[in-house]
Amino acid sequence: MSADRNAAVQRVSAPVGTAPVGVDELLERVRAGYDRIGPPEAAAAAEAGALLVDIRYAALRDRDGLIPGALVVERNELEWRLDPQGSHRAAEAVGHDLRIVVICNEGYASSLAVASLRQLGLHRATDLIGGFQAWRAAGLPVTSV
């Protein structure tokens, strides 16, 4: 990891008592610590064995559909379900080296989720630029609920 990226990652986990930041700056800092991927790269990653994780809430999944093969884990359960050492982990959470692509609706909440997963040691976690909406706009497979 480059020195600039390492510094950015350290700033994300700044100690209590430091100046607060807005969510836009937080997103910038978080995203500086890893490479995000677009829909074609996410599809290729899934083909190569990466775990696609859909964190959208039920109403969005009902409205827009699902990505075939994606594991659905709502955001409030994500860390518990993907921590390979956790007692409530999903069967797919096989180790810290697992390639994970987190997908939200438009690619914002997923970035913050990736920061949390990386703090758990899931160092290959990334997210989908533009989220589910970009996946669908790219003409990639979607199934109805």
C-alpha cells in the first residue's frame, strides 16, 4: 500500500477527539484505501469466485430484483455475517482472504461497509461503483424477486 493510501486509511480511524468530517470527506478517505470496481469487473470477479454481497434493504430488492448468485445480507447484519471468526457468520464467509464485492443501491453505503469489513481483516473487500443501479444499467443479469 502506498504511503499516501496508508495515511488515508489511518485518518479514517482517527482517535476520538479529532475534528469531525462530513460524509463526503469520509467517503473520499475510505475510498482512497482500496480500488473500487465497475459492473464488468464485478461480474468477472464473481465468475472467478468472488462473493457478491447485496446489502440493499428488502423494499429495493423487491422493487428492482436481485443479482443472480449474490448473497443478500442487509447492512445492519453485514459484519456479523461476513466475519470468518464470528459465531453468526454465513457459510460463504470462509476466510479473511475471500474476495468480496459489496453492492448497495447506488454505491455509497457500500463504500462505508467496505471500510468496516476491512477493519475486520477482510483485506480483499471492495464495492461496486454505482451499485445495483449501475449493474442493471450495464445490462448484467437481474432476476425478479
